[in-house]
Amino acid sequence: MKKSIYVFIMVVLVATGCMAAGGPSVFAVAKVGKVIVIDPGHGGIDGGTQSAQGDYLEKNLNLEVSRKLKQALEDKGFTVYLTREEDTDVTQHAPNSAVKSRHRRDLMGRVEFAKQHQANLVISIHTNTGTKTNIGPLVICQPESYESVTAAEIVQHQFNSMTGIGQHVIKGKRLYILTHSTIPVILVEVGFLSNPRDAYQLHTPQYQQKLIEAIVSGVNEYFVTKVS
């Protein structure tokens, strides 16, 4: 159905000459009918990682960034949904509630939510942990998905331009949402809570805005490459 609507709109634009000078740009056309699901990682009893002092929990930061990213993408014309909008897990969306593991049902629920909303792209927001020297945002992709790899490389390039750090895209071979989704997914680690500098910056509105602008620019570019 979405594809039919998109084709119809494209035909109308061409037929009316709107694709000529003065008509909608390729950026506008690229967004027609595009649905993005943002998945704030963890939630509820699953706090994720935390800062060295324990004062910052990943689940809260993921949700804060995701809410702002949703608004920014909507402002650009995309249709956007969050897998969770509060401090909860996503088990209610799991297609098989008989699975005993709450953690597994939570992961299943995230994949199912994106499927139900017929997403064109899933952006899973997380916060990383490592040594004190690990720093900066990085993107993880589905190794077998050309669309995921492309989107990840574009967003990572935006991050690298922002930070001056030469991070490389990682192929996620063991992460559930990447290995079980048939929809293109990128998992964005916005920074390292184990790094004091990252931990501080990640909780400032100014740095969060830079991250969001980089992701939005990358998403715009990704969809343009699909219609150009």
C-alpha cells in the first residue's frame, strides 16, 4: 500500500511538472511516505549501562535523545514512531508472549513494533561502555543488508565530521534487533558513558543537538540516495 501511494504521488508530481524548477526538491520527494521507527534501547527494569559514578543510566539518556530525534525528524517531514515513550520495556509488542525470558520478549517486541508500523528504517538508540579511552559516537549495521550498511556509513560520516574522530561502522553479528529484523536497522551508540568527557557532554542539550543534527542529516542523505 505504501509503495502504491508513493508511486501515485511521483506520477502526479511528474505529470503536473512539479519536478521541474520551482517544484519540490529531491529531498522532499525522498521523504514521501517514509516511516522511521526510533527504538530507545533498554527501559523499565533494564537500565543498560551507566556512568562510572552511577549517576547516569543509559535507559534514560536513550529515551531523552530519542524523543528529541523524533521531533527533529518529524520537523523534516518524516513519519516517526517510538517503540517506547516512557521508562518501560517493550514486551507488550512481542508476538509470542509465551516466551519465558522477559529480555527476549522485549527484543522481540522492538522488532515486531517496527514491522507493525511498516517502517522504512529503524534507528536503535543506545549508549556505549568500554575503557576510559573509548570515545565518540559510532554506528552498528546489519552485515547482510545493503540498506543498513549504506545508512550506517552515511550517519557515521556525519558523526566523524562533527567530532573529528575517525570511527568506522561496525557490523553487528550478535545483536538481536540487527539479526532478526527484515527492515533496515542501524544501531547508534551516541557515546561512551565510561568516558568522563563523553558522559558529561551526552547530558548537555548543546551536544545532544549536535548528535541529532548529524543523524537527521545522515537520514536525509540516505533516503535521497534511494531515489537518485
